[in-house]
Amino acid sequence: MTTTTDSTFDSTLASLGIARSTNSSSTANTTGQTTLGQADFLKLMTAQMQNQDPFSPVDNTQMVAQMAQFSSLAGISDMSTTLKAIADKLGATTTADAVSYIGKNVLVPGNVAYGRTSGGITGAVELGGDATNVNVTITGSNGEVLKTIKLGAQSKGTVNYDWDGTTDQGADAGTGPFNVTVTAQDNGATVAATGLVWAPVTSVSTTSGSAVLTLPGIGDTDASAVRQIG
């Protein structure tokens, strides 16, 4: 329902050539929302000066203070917009950045790894807390256990391991692919553990400024998931 005050306000703005806009996207606000920009402010200030009481003019000190505040707010708004544009630019991945991943090996979360030319694999375990017992189990394509690496007690953080490619029986495990499973416990209680494996980048694409890497056995992985580049 439109009130007399609203009508008077709308009429005053209309006489100055300022349109009052209503935010229709919000159903909670039924009275409308007025938005004034810099040009509108200048029109209102000019109207105030033109219609001031000549026997009681606007105090110069207050007017200068108001203009200084408005200028500061306008400057902050412009600076915020500029900084956001710079942040978006710095956060975006260029085509050259994306292409630079191709042919390199990256350390990412995953459970599939291919053997090195010299045999075996290297990887890491990310621990969410201290653990008294950390194990890495490597299995073959048929699910057979090839090697169990016991890392013992480890502190919270990243723990690296290196497997020479021989099974628990001393045989050559081949080149894989291998499935890697990590477990961690702290005096019997489960500790959050994430397995990290090395994988070659075969191709890359960019989506919304972010690089997406294609990794054998792992699939498409966002570049933000890369822990290390080798």
C-alpha cells in the first residue's frame, strides 16, 4: 500500500529526474527499496542548495563534510571494484598456464598409480591427525595384495613413501596399474587419511578460469587439487 510520504518522496525525486527503483527479487521487502547513485546525490545536493532558506542557508562546514564523506565512499567503492577485477585476473588460469601441465607428473589425491620405468611407485599419505599406525596397501588389477608398507607412527601432515616394485614375496610386481589404499589409526581409533599418487598429465582443459587435468587411472582432476609438480 502506497503511503502519502512515499508519494511525496516519489514526486520529489521525479521532479529532479531521479527514478525510484524497486527490488522485485525480494519477496520479504514489500515497501520497495530506493537506490541512489552518485549522479542522484549530486542532483539532490543541487536541489537542496537551490531551495534552501536564504535566511538560514546550509552550513558550509556541514556541506563540505558531507561531500568529503561521499567522495571517500565513492573512492572506496571504485577501489573495491578494481581490486576484485585484479583478484579475478590473478585467480584465473590462462591457456599458457594450463598447457604447461602437459607432460609433467603431478601428486594428487587418488588410488591408482602406474609403475616407474625403474619399477615401483612413490606416493604420500595426508594425515588429519597424529597416528600410531599408518599402512599403505598396494594391490594388483585382480585385487591381489602385492605389498603392505608399514609406516608406523606418524605426526599429522604429509608422509612420503617409496615402493621398489617388489612384492611381499620378493617377486617383481610389474608396471601396474596398481591400486593404493591407505589406513591410519591412533591407538585403535581411525584417523582421517588421504592417499596421494603421482600421475602424468596427458591433456588439459580450462573451465571458468580453472585448469582441469586428465590423469590416467584417475580421470579429470582440478588443478587446485595438485599437491606437487614433478
